[in-house]
Amino acid sequence: MQQKAFGLTWTSLILSLIIFVIIKTSKSNQLGYKDQYLVSNTSRTDQDLVFDDFLGFGRTFDGVGGLSGGGATSKLLVNYPLQQQNEILDFLFKPNFGASLQILKVEIGGDVQSTDGTEASHMHNDWDENYERGYEWWIMTEAKKRNPNIKLYGLPWGFPGWIGQGTRSPFAKVNVTADYIVRWVNGAKTHYNLSIDYIGIWNEKKYDITYIKVLREMLNQRGFQNVMIIAADKKWEIAVDIEQDPVLASSVHAIGCHYPGTYSTQEALNTNKQLWSSEDYSTFNDEVGGGCWARILNQNYVNGLMTSTISWNLLASYYQGLPYFRDGLMTAINPWSGYYEVNTPIWMTAHTTQFTSIGWRYLKHDSGVGKLPQGGSYVGLVSPDGTDLTIVIETMVNVTQLNVWYSKLGFNSSPDIVFEKQKPIQLINGHAQINLGLDEVVTLTTLMRGQKGYYPQPPQQKSFPLPYSDNFEAYRISEEPFLLVPQIGSLEIIKSQSPLHGQVARQTILYPPIEWCPFSLSFPIAVIGNISWSDLFIQIEFEIPEINGTTGVFIATRVDTGGCTTFIAQGIFFFLLKDGSYILANDLARTKVWKQGLFRYQPGFHKVSLLTQGTQAIGFYDDQLLFNTTVSGNLSQGFAAIGTDSFGWADFDNLLLTSQADGIAILNKYHEIV
């Protein structure tokens, strides 16, 4: 067995710990997000690693976090049964139980597609302010219930169109944008008693120096002096401006970089600012992903002096088939059954978070922080009062006793061993020894706390249930329908003006937003169901309001993509336009039209139905047959969807999804089709 032997020495008061390392390695697994380590050296190496605070300390630890957002990544969690929902939240946020996250970063919804969907803005329009929208308020509240000390961090991916003041930039009038963001901060406090700790600028987009200064000034003026600005959530380029501009430097608390590959720049180091990997990981959450995350957590500090690392994403809770499936710390994609998975990154996180706190201090490099000679790394952190020590060692190539927590990630069908408490190491005459193999993580700590949180197995996984119906009566006003996932636009529950319809789901966005994705804006669309669906019946009732109404609506099956490529989605799309024309097309952009014609449109609610089976598509409007035709071309499997022909309001009610057999039976009541 490949092993590394560590000899440990501890003395009191002044921390002095010597690890005697004997490394014998052979080829290991390749791990990592951007840069990978591959061990192939079979020689034996001996080395002393010294842990000593005599020379002082390194930087202050700012915490490990997870990111809910960047595209509706927590969307399905909201619809989980209460028991499993609470269990999932415990694994993420409950101290000394699971991941024990110390920072929660959320998207400030901007009505834009931002990876796996859109998140609703608190101000769709300049005359509209509503803090009941979206689920990030709820997630922040639940995180605070479990850990009152967790830090909260908000960042916009995009902005409602009105912010641009006639342009496509959020910085056209910086006072307008700053007011919009500070209102969000105030809304968190006023409506949910949530104190926001950190605010960002614009995710992975250009920053504006004047805006940052105005935002800092406006936060101060409105009583939010304690809200710190992290800038600029892209790479390290703002460091040069910080060095040259003292007012900007005083406005920015820390430099946040995305996916730094564990390295910062000399310019960033020169600012003497705290350096954060404010978005990282973004890897499938199997053993490779867990190993990558373990390496990142250590080596972001070892290589780049980054004191905080935040995972994108917090929780993979979005439909399979959407971009970056299962790139979360754990997985929850089955709300109709309650099934979820606690994946290896949860326990890789716990090795650090359960045995440290924000405010602990890193030891200095070569005195408790560094790399192992054949790959892997180690970090030592000390509590502010100097009484507790935690050492995290990862071999992801890629006091009287110390408590030991151990993980070994399995590859090639080997089982995982994750976050197990082992027998404490007893120091005899100040010495002890542990043996490590490859692909392992070990935490050595004086702390007595630590727990591998456990709940009984969740219910078994099930497919999306058919038939499925939703009359939208069970939601709160302003809530978003649980299983409809907007890819463009935003859906919101409102009270209908029609006496025959109680609550309805409204597409609310009137103008194209300031987008995050690099694509041309297309029709608002929300997907639902299963990416593998083919033969299906979809039906919904709709009304186009006379004021602020869209130019038409559509329903669709076999929609093959979402995310930033939604505008090129293919499938079977049935449009009903307000001018009295209908279109059956192979794509959302209507570049390939199979059939078109006329129907009699009148104001009020109407019913639209689409049945697809094989190469046959059948469309009804108010129980009247409009077409029964053969379609050809790209007929791949995909989601069901509803949407609108343009930005503007449309109200939807009584959604029904069912099998083609049930659909035939329904349609045969009005017109014999088989």
C-alpha cells in the first residue's frame, strides 16, 4: 500500500509542531478543475515539516462558502417535502454536522438567464419594488437559523432593462444602479432581518470605478457601513486600479477572483487586500470533484494566499439536461419523491469548516503552510486566542493528543471513506506518527468537536410524475411556480382579474434585461419536466392583458437545451400570436417553420393544446383543431415548455402535462384525431 508517514511533535505555549514526512508514491489519480497534478515519482523522500508560530502568523481566514445562484441552481429545493428539505439545509449549514458553511453567497436576481435559469428581480421596473419574489431570501433565512454567524454575500449577474436608462450598461447612471442594490440590502434587513455582510459589482463582467465609489458612499449614507464590497468577481485586474486610486482602495474590502487556478498575481498581493476565490470549483460532484475541491480549499491559500473560497454551486438542484449538471456540493433534483444525495464535496468541506472559524489565523509558509514534496499540501490554522490548532493535509495529487478525521476517495469502483473520526493520536514524549496514502484528506485538530451528520436514507428516486397539473392556487402571491424553470423572462403568481381564474402565473418582464449571457435575447421561456421526454401532451390556459401584454404565447415539447444557449433551442414549438396567426416551428427562433395559419383571436382566457407522438404534431385552440401534421428535422427528446412571443405580460393557468395516450383521449372529446 502506498503510504506517507508523519512524525508529530507538539510543545505548549509557543506552537511548535514538527511533522516528519516519509513519502513513497506511485501513479495517482488526476484531480483538479483547471490545473492537475499527476504523481509518477516512485522514489522515497524524507522531509521535516515545521509548524511554528514563533515567526508570527500569515493571513486571517475569511471562511469557506457556497453560492446559490448564478442561474437558479437551488430552484428545485423549494419544492422538496419539508423533512427532506430541512435535512438538506442541515447538511449545508448546520455547524459541526455536514459542510458547516461559513459564507452563503446568493444571486441578486436580475430577471436574466445566468446559467441554469433566471432569478427574479426585486424591481422588475422602476415603479415596482417587491421582496416576496424568489427563494434566495428563504435560503438566507434558513442558513441563519442554523448558523447565526454565517456571512451573507450578494452579487448581481444581470439587471432589469430599466437600469440601463436606454443603454445596455448598468453603469449608464451609477446612482440608479447603486440605489437598486442598496434597496436590496435594505429589503433583506427590513423584511427578513438579514444583515448582508458583502456585496459584489457585476458577475464576471466589466466593473466601473465610479460606480464602486458611489455604491460605497450610498451604503454608508443609508446606515450600511458594515456591508463590505468585494470586487470585481472576475479575475485580478482591479488590483492595478486599487493600487493607483486611494479612494477606490478604501471602498473595496477584498479582491474577489473567479476560478484562479489556486494562484493570485503579484499586483493583487501588492494591494495588501484580502484575496478571495469568490467563485470556484464548478466540477461534477463525484470523487474527482471531491478531490478537486479538497485540493482547492488548501492550495488557494498555499499558492495564492486566498483566505476565502466559495463553491459554485451550493447545491445542484436543477433539472438534469441543463448546463453543468451536478456541479454542486450535494445534489437535490427529485422533489416529487424527496430523494437527494450527500456527495463527497460536503465532507471535503467539513475537514476545514468543522475545525476552524472565520478569524482564525494561518501559520506562515514554511512554518505551517506549504506543499508536500510529491504532491498535495498542508495548512495550519490557529484560533485567535492561540489555544487551538487545526492542520488539514490533502494528498490530492493534483497538547497531549490530536483528534483525527479522515477521508479517502475511491476510484475505479473502490468505496469512498468520507469524514470518519479515527482514534486520536497520542503524543508520547512529544512525538507521534500517522500513515497516509494517496487521494486522502486528514484533519488533525485539538478541537473536540466534529460530527459526520447523519439522517436515514431519503425516499427512493423517481421520474418526474405524469400526469402533472398545476392551477397555481397553492402558492403565495409573488412566488414563482416550483417546477417551471424560467430560462428567459420571469414567472410570478398574481391574482387574476378574471372571476373564473383565481391565481395565475404571469410572465412579468416588459423589457429586455441587461443580460449576463453572451447571446441575443430571445423569447421568454420556462422549461419543465424531463430532458428525455419525447411523446407528450401539454395544455394550458392563457390570457394576454390589454395593457403591457406580449404579442403572443407558445407551448412546446422536446425542448433540447436551456441556459445561455436557450436562444438556439430546438423542439416542437406551437405559437399563438395576438394578430390571429399561429406557427408550428422546429426551434424557438422560428428559423424552420413546419406549418402556419390563422385562427380567431379575442381578448380573455383561451386554451391551447399540443400533442406530439413520433413525427406527428396536433395542435388545438379552444378545443378546435388547428393542425394535425407530420414534422421532420431535429426531433430530439427534451423538456416541455411554455413562453411568450415577446417581452410583455401573459397570464397562464391550469397547466397539464400527461402521456400522449391520455392526450388523445382528451382531444377525441372535441375532435376525433385517431
